[in-house]
Amino acid sequence: MEKRIPEWRKSGGRISLLRQNADGGFVYPFGVYPERPISQTEGYDCKYLKEEACFYYQIITSHSRTTQVLQELFTLIPEQAFLIVKVHSEDYYKDHDTYISEVEVDKKEAIDWVHRWRDVVFDDGFFGIGLFSDLSANEVFLDEHKTIHVYHNDPEAIESMLDRLSVPFRFELPFFWDRPHYHEPLPLKGDMICDYLTAFEDLAWHYDLYLDDEDEDNLDENGLPLGMTCWKIDIRGTREIHTGESSKGFYATLYLNASSRNQAVELVDEFLEKQNESVDIFLQVARIPFKELLPEIRSKNFQRHESQVWHVSDRMDFDWPSAD
């Protein structure tokens, strides 16, 4: 299938005019910064993880240097590696979802994607991305705070690289994200469309990603079963077309009751199948307690204990661009 994405959903514009926070000489990303000024410095710390039999590094640099440091660290990764993506979740019981590629991807292609979507990668406070090898303890990951995490079994290789990049080792290195801080998604100004969900949508269109979910049992933050739960699911879908018609797509938000994530996904598939439609990409699958729903939405859930799709909102239809 031709990999296409609606023109209006593609990343556009630069964010050079947005406000950027700084403390002294340290410049923060646009989408994540401390609540109050602190003396953040560049540097890295390191510790040995006995169970993983590797060294673990946390590396933080001023915004303008993060791209170069990440690019150099990616050279430690094999040419074929797994992609790992972390995106903000609206789920009431957790902050983010982690996705991993089904198969190894070409490192060069993945790095090219990082550069095309550099605004989101290096500035959106709701997005993180990295690469890892399944054959050894070898991972480089840029998180939503734009701190780089490295797992590796050759400290000499990493530390010599960081020394060459003038990133110093600091004992008990402070991190601004250990204190109260803000996370914001892009766009932060105007109507630019280079946000984390658009980036994830594009990434999921290029690679087969699976949700690395440890919560198949549908538990709350205390490990207790939630039972029947309200779910808010954002999708991009497709509609069956007749000969001669242009290819149709749509975005929609579905609200439903289900006792597990798997059941929620099945209910969405069954609901759309009855309308000769299907899911192209699940953009967000989030649990929301009934009491947390907006009153106008909550009032539509007449049978809270029945597993069913009970409301569809924010639907927007579009024509897929021509594959030519």
C-alpha cells in the first residue's frame, strides 16, 4: 500500500520564533523546562547495572548541542536496530505509551526521519525516540525531557566520545526534571502542525509498531483491577470505496466501555466494520474514569456497565491524496 498522509497533517513550519527558556548559558527545549530557574549544567553521569550487565549513562546538554551529541551516540548502534518511541498518553493511570518496531529497521532511515521531524524530536515535551539492539545491551534513547539515555557495555568507547564532544562527567549531576517542571506539546504558537501526534502518525505509517504494554490486566496505579472502564480512543480510519471514487479517510474519537485494552480495540473494529470502515492507525488508546469525562460527554454513557461503543465525536473526513 502506498504510504501517504494527508497534506494538511504533514509537519510544516519551523519553530524558530517560539519562546525559549534559558538559565545562564543553558538553553532548554521549547516544550520542557523548569518551573523555577535552577543552575542546570551540561554533563553526564554513569552507573553499572548488574542485572543488565551494562553501563547506564544519562547525558544532558544545552538545546543547541543535543542534535550533535545524539547523532554521534547513534554511531554506537548497529546498522539494523529496533526503534523505540515514547509518546504522551491521555490515560488517567499512566503518563505515556511506549511503542517498539516489530522488526529491526534501517538505522540510516530512522535517523533521516529524526532530522525531518527535528522540531518534535528535540523540542516537543510529549515525545521521545531511540534505537536499540536486541543482540547486546546497546541502546540510545532521547526522552521527553531531551535527556539522552545510553545502555552500553563499553564505557571506554562512550566516555572517549563524550570527552571529544566536551560533555564532562559530573558526580551527582542535577537534572532539572527532578524538580517541578513543565511539559508542553508543539505547536506552542500559531497554527503550525508539527506536534507529537502528527509525528507519531507519520512514524506508525512508515514502521509497524506494537504497544509495549504491561497493563493488559487493566490495573490502576495501585495494581488493583479496574473492571469495566471508560476508554477514549483516537483513530485514523479508512472507508470502503466503490470503483471510480477517490480514496476516503477520516479522523474520529470514540468513547466506549470495555474491561481491557484488547476488548476496547475489538469493539472499535467491530463498530467500524458495521459501517464498512476500518482503523488505519490507533493514535491514542486511553482510560478515563467516568467522573473525569466532560459533563456533555458523560451524559451520553447510559449503560456504564455494558461493553459497547457509546459515542463518536470530532469526526473529520478527508480525501486521501493521489498516489501519483
